[in-house]
Amino acid sequence: MQTDVIAAPASRPAWRGLIGFNLLTGIVLGIVGFAVGAWLGGMIGDGLRWVGQSDENDIAIFLGFALGLVGYFGGLGFFNYPISRLLGHPPSLREYDSEGWGRYFRMCTDHKVVGIQYLVVILIFFFVAGFNAMMIRTELLRPSPSIWPADTYLTLVGEHGTMMMVLMSAAVIGPFGNYLIPIMIGARRMAFPRIESMTVWMTLAAPIVLLSAIGLGGFPTGWTGYTPLADQANLGMDSYITAFILAGTALTLVGFNILATVFTMRAPGMTWGRLPLFVWAQVATAILMLLSAPVLVTALLLAVLDRTATTTFFTSGNGGSPYLFENLFWFFGHPEVYILALPGFGVALEILPVFCRKPLWGYGMAVAGMLGIAALSFMVWQHHLFVSGINAPLRPFYMLTTELISVPTGFLFINAMGTLWNARMRLEVPLLFVLAQLFNFLIGGLSGIFLSDTPSDVTLHGSYFVMAHLHYTILGGLGFSLFAAFYYWFPKMTGLQYNMRLARIHFWSVFILFNTTFAPLFAAGILDMPRRAVTYASYLQPINDWVSISAFLLGGSMLLFGINVVYSWAIARKPAVDNPWHSRGIEWQLPTPVPVHNFERLPVIVAGPYDYGVPGALPVMQPEAAAAPAGGE
Amino acid sequence: MADQQLIEGEDIQAAVRNYWVGSRLWIAGLVFYFLAFAFSFLYLRSLNANHMWHPAKVQAPAVWGTAIVAALVVSAIVFTIARTALERNSLSIWRWAALVAFLLALTAAALQIVEYRELGFGPGAGGFASTFVAWTGGVLVVVLGMAYWLETIWATSIRAGTTLADTSRGERRMLAANVEGFGAVWYFVVAVAVATYGLLYWVG
Ligand SMILES: [Cu+2]
């Protein structure tokens, strides 16, 4: 085993540890790179007629971001291996699989370290974007602008929306997917561990780049970046575009890596029919990521060209069309909805049998549901454009395909109901969150039918009804599953217990307050309150004041969660037992903390993961099998 | 197992399969990347907003385009020779042919950059002009990435030793898998370049 490759001798002074390829170097080189790029871009822009005539030089900003990112990734050490390959050094599988604190602040190819890095990044920016939501709700206490002018308010909305979309796309698949997929399939690593590590550092850089928009005059488009507004917007738009390109690239790479891993790295006996549903959900998500995110990246690259090189993709006066962006964006944007939702269903179906103590009901149906959702989600995107003036005869097709998606989604609900049927549930915190997730997603899904239906969408489009709908699916569905996953796997990932009382208080407060915050917004939408507007009609003030106060309390309940995380992880540090939930999952059969390379010898899988309460059920794996080659069947 | 080949303590079978699976997945991702350009082309062309899709004075320079695509096609053919040579263990042919294939890919990239300077119209001269610049640029980026990949394979085989006998069986299997994976993606990219050429220079 290759451990402790770079462990420093104990005698070295502590500051020496800061020198080398790590986050600190990455930040320093990132800033230097930005400065060089912005200066170069300034020089280039001065020589160009169309830049010289305006007072804004987008070339300088984009070049600054580009070279800044080169410096950042170079400082983190991501160019070392590509350069050594350029010089003909043989391929290697991994590096820096060491122990110790330093590995969390550098490129590390241990998938468990990457999982923890993801978890921390997501939690930090979840609170930043959540704080943003509090500022939005503060402004909306009054029907006319009271704290911020309209453009600042729009920037707040855009920052909240974009940051949450970027984070939530990685919320389950990042921390839990990276940590658990190799273990769950009986492997020691991901197929491409350096790419895996790179995605987490992209996911850290994206929200920081996005936040830089505040210093560049903000951006007015919300998370969707619609043209021609985006073509006309000031420099802050460049931050949005760069951040989303980063996120889109990361999504593509995550999808690529997960698919390769599950295809090639499964342990002997880990047949497709024994794959845990958590892994199946990540596979379905990975397909969406690999195929839809490149379209987003291309669309944003075209936007870069429009803003820097005078191309006219998105301005109709000169042979372009804003609909081109809208189509490309939603070709990614609708699969994105399931990139958000599917991992959450994976968590739910993984956790349900453990706490119901009975086998999962309808394994094959669940797999069919997930793959069916993935396939259909590429054929629905124009339901976002029903009222945009698209060719009207297209509408029934997109209405039908969208409504068809409720069939495979219904499969997953039937799986959950069948598993819950006659179960003697153990109402632990993870299960509570899963039950609430199903409840919330049901409301989110049913409200979606009204938006997929063209006649009702004509009145509801662009209103708070849409906003309530998407928060029910993303926060109420995926967000709750994120909490379920956290409370379920935290003892495994950290080896520590969390405060159970606080967790229960968090559950009940967040469940009640989530619903009291977002359910009234359906009403606000039906009463014609438009999204992304700083003003609203005065008769809507009682609803908005109620929602704002409820939202503040919801934010407070999230703080309880934050306190629990920090207290349990950093202060109390009470060791957890190895398998507190008596789960059959492979990850729970390993010692805590999980050894650097997971398995001393590769396991042989001999049974399915959900045979709870089945008489004579075999344990899932034989841990000390002969050293056999990795791979399926 | 008697014939177990290891790198860094791990059986190479998974790594070998990763080349195969990874290259196919990469193709799948690239399909959608190029699809976005193709969609832009077809969409803007059919809308022809303000009759500004393709003003008559905008002429894609077919000579340069032909040269670029020819370089790519010849690179793919020479690569096929290199790959066959490697399968037959004739290492010196592999080395020269792989080097030529790599240099041809770079030549195509260089010709593309020259073409931008000789274009005769700006990227703002309508929908076609915009799409032309962006799509050829999108191909250019991928070609450069593929050239990098081919160089790493070539350099690895140079460094690995003067004769194949110097290398271990495991290293040879890894090399062969890498070459196979690269080939799959390269043929795909060259095919896309040919199709792009047809649309941009002839359909317009
Ligand atoms: Cu949609």
C-alpha cells in the first residue's frame, strides 16, 4: 500500500508545511494570475475598437478569471501529473493518499478525503446562500424598495439562485457520492481520482467567482442568465458566466468519473442487480451530467464570445436569437432539475429499508424509474418556454412528455410506499427526514403538473407559484434528503456522534417552518406576485410578512443544524459505534475510520443490499476473499 | 494468480478497462458539446433573423478549410498506421508514425489560427460568421486536447525503452489500451471535423 508518501518529518518547523502545492499556494497564484490576466486583457482591449469605445472591458475580466484559475489549479498541484505525462513518465493511479490534516487542503486522490472536502465546501456556501435568502426576505417585508435599490436586489436574487443551483447539484453526489460509491461497489478508489479531486476544487472556486460579481456591479438575470439581458449586463455578468462554466465543467467530469467507476471498478459478485440504489441513483444522475452539462458550457462560451468578440448569437438584430440561449440553457436546465432530484431519491430508497427493517419493495422498478426519468428529462425542456412565443404547435408535445415524467417518478414513490407498508419503523432522525422529503417532494411534484400544463402555465409562469414549486422540489426534496444523508452517514464519515436531541429539534422545526414559509408562496403566485421583482402589490404584504418571519425562523433552525455540526465535529468529538443503524450496507461493515484504501483485500459480494429480516440472508460480502481482480460479474 | 500485473500495488485490469470505458464516455460527452454548436448553426440558419444569417459578402475561405480538414484526416490515417505497427510490435514505425500524426494535429490547429487572421469577415458579420468562428474554435480546442493526449502516449513509449522487450507486460498492456482509447476518440473528432467542414464551408 502506498501510504504516507509525502508525510513530513516531525522535526520540520510548522510554517514549512505551508509551502508546496496546497490551497494557500493556489490562492496566492490565483490572485497573481487574475492580476496578470486583467492587465493583459486591458492591453488587448485598448487595441480593439469595440472595447475602446465602451467603458467596460469584459476581455480583461474573462482573461483575469482564466489565468486566475490556471494559477489556482497550478498552485494546488493539478498540473504536475499532466506535465509528467507530457514528459513520458508512466501513468500512475493516485497520489497523496496520506494521513494527517494537510491532505484536506491540497489535491488528494483518496475519495474519502474528497467527500469530506465536498461536505465542508457545500455546508459553508449553503449558509452563505441561505444568508442571502434572509436578505431577500428582509427586503420583501415592504412592498416598495426599502433597503436595496432594484438592481442590488436582483443581484441578491441571482447570487442566491445561482449559488444554490451550483451547490445543490453537488450536494449529495459530491460529499456522499464520492465518499460512498467506491466503498459501496467494493473498490479502493474512483476510476479517475485526480479528476475527482479537481471537481471539488472547482466547486469551491465557482461560488467565490460568483461572489466577485458583487464587486463588479452585480448581474440582473437571476440564475438563468437569459439573453439579451445577459449580453447587455455589466461586468458582474462575467462572474456569473465564469462561475457557471466552472460548475458545468465540474458536473461533466463528475458524471464521467462516476460512470467509469461503476462500469469498471465493481468488486467480483457486485452485479448490476446487487448495486445499492444509492449508486444506481448516482449513475442515472451521472448520465444526465455527462450529456447535459456540456451543452450549458457551450452556451455560456457563446455568451462569452458575444460579450468579448462581437459575435451576435443572442441578439436578433444581427442574425442571432435570444431563443438560442434559452433553448440551449434549458436543454441543460431541465435535466439539471433531475440532477438535483435523483440523488435525493437514491438517499431515500437507501435509507428506508434500514429503518423499516424489511427488504426494499420493487428494486427493478426503482432502477427503471430512475433510468426512465433520466431518459425522459432530455425531451421536456421547452416547457420552460411555453409563454416565450415559441412555435405554438410544439407545446402539446412538451406538455405531454413533461406529464409523462410523473410516471417513472411515481415508480419511486410506489417503491417508498411499498417499503413503508406494514413496516415497524424506527423513527430515527434520518428516517424522519426521508419521510418529510417524500411529503415535500409530493407537493413539489404535484404543483409541477400545473406548470407543465400549458393553459395553467400561461397564468402561473414567472410568478411565485414557480418559485414555491422549485423550492418544494429542491429544498424540500433534495435539501431534506441531504440532511437525511448527513444524519445517516455522519457517524461513518467522521467516526463521531452528533447530538441526537438537537437533531430532532432541527428536524421538527425545519419541517414545520419549511412548509409555513413556502406553502403561502403558492398563494402569492396565484395572486399574481411576480418572481425577481423588488416591488409587489400592497395587498400581498400580509402574506409576505408572514413568509419573511417564517423564513427568518427557518434560517434560525438551519443555524441549529450548523451548531450541531460544529459542536459534534470540532468540540465534543464523541466517538460513534461502528454500525449504529444495524445496516447491511458495505460501508457499515468496514472499520471506522475507514482505512486509506478501504479494503485490505478486495471483497466478494454474495448477496443483495436490502435483505432485512429475510430468514437465512447472507451477509452482503465476504471481506477476506482471495485477492481477485476488480470488476463486475 | 500467476500472471498478475500490478501498478502501484493494484491489478492493472481496472486501469486497462478505464481507458476503454473512459474514451467511450468522453465521446458521449463530446457528442453533446458539438451538438450545441450544430444546434446553433441549424437554429440561427432557419430563423435567418433580419436576413442577417449569411450576408453574401461573408465567404468562408474554403482553401484554408480544406487544408485543415486534410491535415486532420491524414493524421487519423497515419495514426492508424502507427497503431497497426504497435500491434505488430514494430516499435520504430509506431514511433515515427505517431509523431507524424501528432504533428499533423498540431498543423491543423496552426492552420486554423492562420485562417482566423485571413478570414475576410469579422465574427460580428451575422449569424453564420458568429457560428463559424465559435464552432471552428470549439473544434480547435478539442484538437489541441487530443494532440496533448497523443503526445503523452508517444512520450511514454519513448521513455519506456528502446525495445519492447525492455518494458514489462503490464506496461505494454496499458500502452495498448491507451492507444486504443485515444484512437476511438480521435476518429470521432476527425469525423466531426469533416462534418463541420461540410456544413460550414459548403452548406453555409
Ligand atoms: Cu423543466
